[in-house]
Amino acid sequence: QAEVGKPQRNCYTLPGFDFSYGLYIHRTDGGVPEAIGHWNTVKPRPSLVEKMPRDFIAMNRGAVKAGYTTAREFTLYYKAKDIRCKDEEYSHLKRSPPEVPPDFTYGITARPSTPFFDLLQHKYKELWMEQQRALTVAQQEEKKKKVKACETRTTLLRKHPPPAKVESFWHPPRLEKIGPHLSTFRDHDARKKAFSA
């Protein structure tokens, strides 16, 4: 049963002080003396022979010389004569190793020491201020070169004249779409004859 007035415990008890965490390997794990007194190094694994890629140029040349033309014949030729690239041809480092001078040092060169005298004199601030002044002067010179005469409405209308308005006669809306009330022609043929004339 749970203890009255206390939160329920849901954790594991830890082992004692003499317990050592980790994996213990018998006969090889001798602690610090074993690590200091012996050189147990990992033996190098034998390098696997890499299978070179197919030399399709040589196989295609041989297939053409044999008189094959279709894709099926080429596939059968590839299966029959599997030519692989040579190690010297495949490795571009073996063909042309990089030329390195004898006194070449690998790595990154050390950063030069910080000139504290320049920092105390605020030399970097002065250099930045001079650059900003030069940049401002250059921008003002460019603005002076680019300044043009201001265009007014008159110059704009000369360049782009407005389109001419098309005059349209005004008709009152009550007089539109009203058919004739009287027909003074004798018949429909006489009306057609009069309009055709």
C-alpha cells in the first residue's frame, strides 16, 4: 500500500558506491595500469579489392567491330565480354598527382596578433569615418551628374498629348428605341422598294 501523506515513489534504487558502470571485459580490462603499461592497438583490416567500373568505350568499340547494331546485341556482347577499367586509368591521382612544393605546410595559417596600440588610439573608428565621408562625397557627385530639368505639365503634354475626344450627339432617353406609329406605305413590298432607292 502507498504511504499515507507522502507522494508515491516511482523510481528505481541506485546500486551502492562500489558499483562500476560500463562494460567489463575479462582478461583485458586491467584498469589504469593496463592502459598505461600496454599498447593495445587495433589491427588494420585488409583493404577490400574495389571492383572497377565497366569500360563501356572499349566494349562499344569491340561490339561495333564485331558488326553488332541493335541494343539487344550490345547487351549480349556486354555479358560475354565484361571489360573493366584499369586501376591506373580510373584513378586520376595516379595519372597526375598534385604538385606540392617540398616545403609546403598543411593547415591554416595562424591569425596575426591584435594590434592593441591601434585599438587604444581608435584607429579603426577613424578609418571607418574616412570611408563613410568618401562614400558620401561620391554619392553626392553621382547625384549632381544625374540631376535633370524638372518636367512640368506642359512638357509632359508635349511628349504625350491626350487623345482627341470624339463628339457624340446627345439623344434624350425618352426618344430612343421607339418604333413608328404610322405606316404610310400601301404594303410591305412598296416599303422595301422605297428604302432600296
